[in-house]
Amino acid sequence: MGDKCECKCDGNNKNCEDMKTLLSKYISDKSNLIQILNEVQEKYGYIPEFAQSEISEYLDMSRAEIYGVITFYSRFTLKPRGKYNISICLGTACFVKGAEKVLEAAKETLGIDVGQTTKDGKFSIEAIRCIGACGLAPVFTINEEVFARATPELINKVIKEYQEKND
């Protein structure tokens, strides 16, 4: 479909080939931006700078336009997330029922702040606004697994279990 990918990438031939392959699935039209970003996010776990440059050139869009879309949607991230991404809901129901204490416990246990990843790349923390499980508040997720009626003790227990995994 696509025909104008002439990767300059980041000097990594594998990344360059990956981006050529990815972009070639799409016609060079701005309406494909979200789909392309989704695929890049799935592949790398975030949207790397070299990918933004390639997308910019391929779709004939400015990097600023692409950056605006990436930062508008919470699904996209500009930094690599940990293998286990902990998302703590701070929506109204969760907040009222103590989500802030759960967040503080996770930050203290892992020694990182919201938006950061542990040095070993195993964990990252993000604060989200609502995951739609208000009746189970407060709630946090690790990747796709949901933990309801969260407490600081529960999140610490779950983090410990994930730390002990040998995968």
C-alpha cells in the first residue's frame, strides 16, 4: 500500500526495517496516524523518537502535530513502560475511597514516581483518571489484570508477588 518510506531512523537497521514494514501497510494519509501509532506502541511499548520522525516524513506531517496526538491520548507514551505497568485509578470514586494512599504505597515500595520506570525495567507507575470500575473502588491494574478494593497493603503484596516472578 505505502510507497514512500525511505527510513533515516536511528542508525539501527532493525528499527529501520521494522518501520519500513510497518508503514508499508498503510497508505500515506494523515487519517492513518492513530492506527500507525497504535501499532508502534504495541511493537515498542512506547513511541520512540525515530518512529515519530519516520511517521512525520511518511505522512507529511510535522513532528509537533504527531507529538500533539501522542500526548493527547493517554494510551500512548513517549517513555518505555516497565514490563509490569501499574495503573492506579485516581477518578472520583477511587480517590474518595483512598486511591491516593495506594499510589503513595506503590511509589514508596518501588522507589519511583508516576511516569517513571524502575532501573531494572520491571515496573512503571501511571496515574489514570478512570477505568470504569467505580463499584470496585479503589482500583489498580498491572498490565491487564485488575485489582479491586485496593489498599496500600494489597498493592505492596501484589508488587512483591510480581517481583518474585521469574519470567
